[in-house]
Amino acid sequence: MLSGSNAHFTAVNAGSGKFDYWEINGERFDDAVVDYKVNGKTTAVAYFVDGGHSNANPVRPDREIDVRVDGDRLLLPEELRGKVEIYNPQGMMVKTQSVASDIIDISSLPAGVFLLTIDTSNELLTSKFTR
């Protein structure tokens, strides 16, 4: 990521804890989703509370992709291969699957806002969508 460009950070917990805060270059952010202007080397750490203990989950910057909802299908901008995870606004994983196409079935999801992550062999892609 180039210095001066904007990074989009979304806290996603792979465990059972609850999001607490972000620390980006020593600055605290209490929102789970943060847009941050990168100036040189940037370090971002998401902290989660699990049973009263704070756990740090360092993350790598991601690339946001545009997706489109078409009824019970989520349409990706390109054919992708990787592991798909979909999270609700509370950070709970509500769906996981492998993908090898440009369509994801979302018929099992209720109405709401979701975070999509696709971990390919090369990068972590993210997108927010509303069903």
C-alpha cells in the first residue's frame, strides 16, 4: 500500500471473544471498522476480550472488492478461488465455504448487513454487503 493512500480495516474474530478496540500506529480506535490514511509503515492490531482477557490479533491490510446481491446469490466481480467466511455485525461467523466461481449462495442468511472475507492463496479480500 502506498503512503498517503487509504486503508480499510475490519476487525473479524476467529475465536469466541468480543471486539474491544483497534490500535493503529499507537492510536486507539473503538469502532470495529476503521478507514485510515497510511503514511509510511503502518501497524494495525485488533484487540478482543475473551473471559476478561484482552487478545491481540494483528491483521494485514486487505483489498476491498465490490459485490452485488441478486436475490439469494452474492455476485463477485470475478471468478475467485479460496475460503469464504461471512460475518454478522457482531463479528460472529455465520457462513463458511470454499469458492471456485463468481457466485456465493446466501439463501441461508437473514436480512441484514454482513462482512465477506475471501482468503485466496495470494491475498485477503473483503467486502460489506446488505441482504
